[in-house]
Amino acid sequence: MAPELTIPNLFARRSVRRFTAEPVTPAQVELLLQAAMAAPSAGNRRPWHFVVVTALDTLTRLADSTPYAGMLRRAPLCIVPCGDPSLAIPDRPDYWVQDLSAATENILLAATGLGLGAVWCGVYPIAERVAAARSALAVPESVVPFCYVGVGHPAERPEPRTQYDAARVHFERW
């Protein structure tokens, strides 16, 4: 069953940092990855790879690689989007960052639609975090670990919200 992607789900998408012990099913993982790969990418180059992590020792290594990813120690799943700059448009090599951002957001929205919780933990562009992720996951030097997305069944349910701020909207000109 495809996840429900609706306007209410956009507002329901919140960072979830506490998960139950219930595993994410292989079918759910595949849907999350399908959603990621449905993201737009510059020139449709799709400069992404995804590392799926469920092993506790690897989740712990990832959690230890940044001060903001401690929840991965208790997450049943982490998806690590990785960028391959060699697949980007040659005259726009840095667009892979935007492509990976879109893919990551799709994972977060699909998780919400599946009733799962998820959280985005930044890795790139902090060199030490990139190196730690690369080491933990045996990512080739030519590929860049972009972020960690911890996923699981939520043990907390933050209220849906919008953070709309009309003062930050400019029509036609600044």
C-alpha cells in the first residue's frame, strides 16, 4: 500500500527521536526508498545511493559519530542517503546536495504516511562526520554520506503544526 501523501501529512511530519522496539518491515523500507528515488533531481541525474542500516553495532557507530544522533542507538532503522557527485550535471556539480535534500524529505514524508516516525540528522558538510559515516559504512571516497534518517515506530507523537510566518513571504520583490 502506498503511503498517503496529503497536506495534513506535511504538517504531521515532525522530527521523532523516540521509537518503540517494533521493527520496520522490509516492505516499508522499500516504500521509503521508492519515495526517496521519486524525488526530483537536476537533469534527472539521480546522484544518490542509500545505505540501509539495521545492525545495532552500526547504528551505535553512527550515533557516536555526531552529538545529535543519539536516538539512532534505539532506532530500528537508519537510512543513509549518499551523494555521488560524479553523477551530477557536469556544469552544476554541487546540485547533488539539492537532489539529496529532496530525496531525504521524501523519506520523511513517506514515513509519516506509513505511520512511522523519522528524524533527519545532518552529516554533510562537516568533514569529521562525513569521515566517520564513510568509515562506519565502507562508503567509497567518491561518494558523500549526506545525512542519517532514523526511522521507526514512534514512541512519541508531536502535534502536527505549520510554522508559517507571513513576515518571511515576499511577493514579486523583496
